[in-house]
Amino acid sequence: MKKNVLVKILAILVIVAISLISFVGIFVKNGNSRVNLLPDYQLSKDLEGSRTAKLVVDTSTEELVFDSNGNVSEDGLDEEGNLKEGYSKKDEPINQKEALNEENYKLCKEIIEKRISSYGVNDYTVRLNNENGEIVVELYETKNTDTVIYNLEYLGEFTIKDSETKEILISNEDVKSAKAVYGTNELGTTVYLSIEFNKEGKKKLQEISKNYIETKDEEGNSTTKKVTINLDSEQLIETYFDEENETGLLQLSVGSASTDASIIQSYLEQASSIAALINSGKMPVKYDVSNNNNLSTSVNQDMLKICIYSIVIISLVALVYLCIKYKVNGILLSISYIGYIALLLIVLRYTNVMISIDSICGFITLLFANYMFVKYALKGISKGMNKKELVKQTYIRYTSILFPVLLIGIVFTFMKWVPVASLGMLLFWGLIAMFIYNYITINILLEDK
């Protein structure tokens, strides 16, 4: 008997601990502040608010310098910016007329969607006007929203060029993938942009690494042949090679720090941003962001609060009813019910569920299902049913009722529309947690008559 009491007390303490972790969090010191180790809830556009950006086809021109053969040249101006003999200048549109077609507009839309997804943004809408190429992006507001929208203007053209002749040695077509990585030693942490090349790119990189090196003549004078690594018109680095590269992997240092976690994180974000542009591919059309506006949430926040408070009050009233009607067993399973709510909130954090009106409805459904589950168990035990038989009958009854809901959750999980997919994940994991959690708590907490 004493052993059973100790087990019950231990189970209640575990439930209390889960509840404190879920409702309060786990905070650790980070510099001068404290951060919660639990991931933040992800709110959808209708709850968090959203940002809209309109991208229009760039109609501006640029001044290009041509050599005597009509080829674009970067060597046609002297130090004072005047044309050299045999060269000419001409204004050319940023986007050539033949590039402005529906096929390229659709490709740009696909690339933009890849870029947005690479930043971990799940709830977004991209709309394309097939006639003029105008693209409207709407995404929910996060700390990365400004960065995401800023990077939509990039063509994403990655090149490695001869630093003198500006000849393109490697381009996007030669890249397999890019990612942000870091390495740590006794001096601190260094963040790198790691670029892996495909089969053709690997051959080109190996050849470049043999030619773009530092050499010395017979008199001991050094000559260094360098390359520039560029993203669009921005030069990321100018460098040369110390040894032949046979791996097909190029790592560019973005920055390093000894202990400051915030600086290291900023370098990682910078490297990840460049990697996202490279991985999504080069856009065939150059765009400008014509406007960038904040949108209010589509849900009235006061009404949302009233809805949440109503759920809390109804739940408390229902639990008080269980406590009064079923006394000790009612109190124990009411504590268990609160623990299930806490567990469900932790599931929301760790399964990347986007909290929306749909998922809130799913949450309410799970709470109601769990309440009926618990009430049925209490009703059975109060009638003198053996605990083993009670668990069996309860699970037979509610498995047959909730199994179709579980199947719906599985189907919804694979939907491309984020709110529906989030609802599916919530129903799936919520029901799995319900069956496992209640099996444990009913067996431990309930007292046989």
C-alpha cells in the first residue's frame, strides 16, 4: 500500500514538473539575459500578422562598355573613368526583352519559394501575374522577415572569376550545394560558407587551384594569380590557392569570434543567407521590391483572447465537476488532465506545428476527446470495474471512435497547405500522446473500488 502511494506521489511530481516546463519554460543564462531552451510557438499569418512585398520586373538600364568586337568589357575605362581608344559605351536594359516571358516568370516564382522555405518560413503565399511578371509575396512576420524580403531582389548569380580579366571560371551550373558550417579550436569559432561542386565543377575547381597560385621567378619575385568569388555584382572574397583542390569542396571564411555567441550566430545567419541564394538558383529575370508593407492580423486579438479564456474557464469547470463527482479519483485524473494539456503544448513546440485558427480547433478537439476519455474511465472505476478490464474497455471504445481522426491527421500531415498540414500533425501527435499518456496515468493514479 505504501509503495502504491509513493508511486502516485512520484507520478504527480512528474506531471507537475512537465506542467512547469510547458507553462513556464526552462531558462538558462546567456550573457546578460536568460533564454528559454524550449522552441517558440510558431504563429500563422492570421494570428501573428504578415508582411507583403511586391516584386516588379526591373526596367532600368545600365551603362556597359564594349570592345571593338562588340563584347562587354570591364577594361575599357582608364583610371579617370574615360573610354580607352577602340572601346564604346551604351545603355542596355538590365533585363533583355527575350528574357521577359511567362516561362521565366514561373521559374522566378519557384526560385523565390525555395528561398523563402530555406529560411524556415512555412506560412507564406507567392502570387504571380503571368502577363507582366509581377510577383506578390505574403509571409508571416518573424525576426528574419526583413532578411528574407531583402534577399528576394538578388539574381543569385554565383561566379568565380579571374581577378584581372574578369573571365567567368565557375558559375551556378557547377555548384551542387552550399551550406553554413563552423569549426572550433583553442582560438575560438570560425564560421564558413561551404560550397560543394558537382562533377563538372569539381574538375574546374581542381584546374583553377593549379593555376591561380603564388609563383616566383628566377630572381625570387613573387607573382600571385588570383580569383574573385562573387554573388551577383558583390565580391565576397579575392583569393588564391595554396594547394591543388581535389575534393570539390570550397570553404570560405565568413568570420570568427572567441566566445561571443551572438557574433557567431550573426556570422552563421550571414553564411546561411548566402547559401540559400546559391542553392535556390539564379533567377532569369531581375526584380525590384516596389513596396514592403506590414499587414494586420486577420483575426481580432480581443476575440482570440476571449476564446482562449473561455476554453480555460470551461476546462476548469469540467475538472471541478470531476473532482466533486468522483472525489479522490476525480482529483487525481484532473491533475493528469492538466498534465496532458502541458504535454500537448510541448508537442506544439517541437513538431513545428503552425498555430492557426485550424490548429486551435484541433487543440480544442483533443482536449474534449481527452476529457471524455478520462470521464469514461472514472465512470467505469466508480461502478466497481476492475482496473485491468477498465483500461481494456476504455481503449477499445475510444480507439474505434478516434481512429478515423488519427487517419485524417495522417492524411492532412502530407498536405502542402501549411495550416492543414499543421492541423494534421497536431491531431496525429496529440492522439498518440493521449493514448500513451492516459494508459500510464490511469494505471498508476486510479484507485480500484
